[in-house]
Amino acid sequence: MPLHLRGVLALLLVTLVWGTTFPAMKNMTGYLSASWIVLCRFALASVLLLPFLWRARWRDLRWGVLAGALLFLCYVSQIEGLALTSSNRNAFITGLNVLVPPLLGVLLGARLERRIVLALVMSVAGLFALCWDGSFSWGRGDTLALLCALLFGLYVKLMESVTRKVEQLMALIASQILTVALCAALWLLVTEVPLGIVERGQDLPHYLAYISKGLQMYSVNLIYLGVVATAAIISLQTWGQRHSSANEAAVIYAFEPGCAAIFAFLWLGETLAWNGLLGAALLIGGMIVSQWSSVRPAAALAPE
């Protein structure tokens, strides 16, 4: 099999696995908080990627810390949004992150290309159709998903610049994943774990028992997200992008929300009405149009 074809197949597998992460996380949001899900997923991935930090240069690591802090905010908003809306809607709205980098370029003085105008029109129409149920319904979960899309877009823009500055790409990826895990642990201590003297004595044992039960209940989901969907898939994506063209990668990635919708149906039984299907098609079309260019950010390494 030609190396180029293997690269395309690798990216197809990456997109399929990314599509499973939405229902996999949605399945846990009724029990575990977003912070716990992020912490467990990225702590597992960090353990597997630690060898890449051996003898890594601080210049590479500091960029990983910055990117990881931003990536943590992406995942918190994404999973908090998942708890308040359907996996389908969350996936399609989050997919709008591909529009953010070109729009940031416009704010910085770049010319607004026709493909971006068309993509925006298609995406707005797609959002309207996706959220229409007799009247336009928009909830807090949708707002968090849109915030996640904005943050992911900022992350991609940051990585576009950072990956041209570092010497070891895998060291950058490993350090940012470890940073996400550390941020999640700190966020847990500040916002969720009982910290008062009275709370420590009375509530902490019950809290730990509750979390322990949740980790056991969803251990398969968490191991899958950490080992397969984060550590393994990011490595495979890096290899696949090296052996495929920019346009091929753009089109393949645009179908991630569609994959998420399929797995949401198979895993959670979620379905889309006719207006949801129309909105999904318009959103995917807008994503493809927005990325159909000979130039694509070299490091759209945002795992879903």
C-alpha cells in the first residue's frame, strides 16, 4: 500500500475515533464532573507520553505549558456543555472552531476571502436549522459549546505559530497534555474537593467514595479516552498529516461531527430530526469550504 494512502487512512481512523469521544464523555457527565473526566483522561495519556519529555528542551516545554493551559479551558467548556445539551449538538457547534483562525486573521488585518464569507453564511444557516424546534432554542449548553469552539480555534492558531518554533513536536504534545492534567487537578482542589475543616471531616470520605464508584463505573470509558483517543490518536494524527495533503486533511477533519452523530446514535440512541440533518449538512459544508485552501495550519493538533 502506498505511503500516501496509508496516511489518508490514518487520518480517517483519527476522525472516526474523535467522533466516539463525544458520546463516550456524554455517557459520564451525569455522574462525574468535567474536571474529573479531563483529569483522568489526560493523566492516563500523560503517563504514556512521559518518555517524550526525557531530555526535552525548556524552550519546547514552555510552549507546551501555555498550549496546555488553553487546551484545559477548551475541554472544561466542552464537557460542561455536554452535560447540558445533546452529544450531536455539542459536536456540530464545537466543530465551528475551524472558522476561528481565518476570522482571527481578518481581525489582524488579513483580507476576508470569499470562501470564508460563504462558510460563515452556511454555518450560521446550519446552526439555525440545527437549533430549530418550532422556535429557535439556544441554551447554556450550546453557549458553552460555542465558547469551546472559540477556544479550540484560538488553540489551533497558537499551535500554528508554536510548532514552527519548537524542535521536538512530540515533546510539545506531551508537555501540553501533562499541563492539562495538572490544571484539572488544581481546578478540582479549588472548586470541588471539600476543603474546609468541617467538610474535610464529614464530607470528604463520602465524596471520595462517590468519586471512586464513578471511576469504577466508567473505567472503560476513561481508559479508552486516555489511552486510545488521546495518546495513541495524537501520535497517529501527527504521522498521518506528514503523509497526506492539506486539502485531504481538511475534508477528512470536517466530517468529525458527522462521525460523532453516528456514534451518538449507536451509543446513546440520539437522533436528529430533518432540520437537524439539514443543519448538520450545512455545518459540515461550511467547515469544508472554510478549510479548502492550499494553505492549512501546520498544527491543528486539537484532540477531541
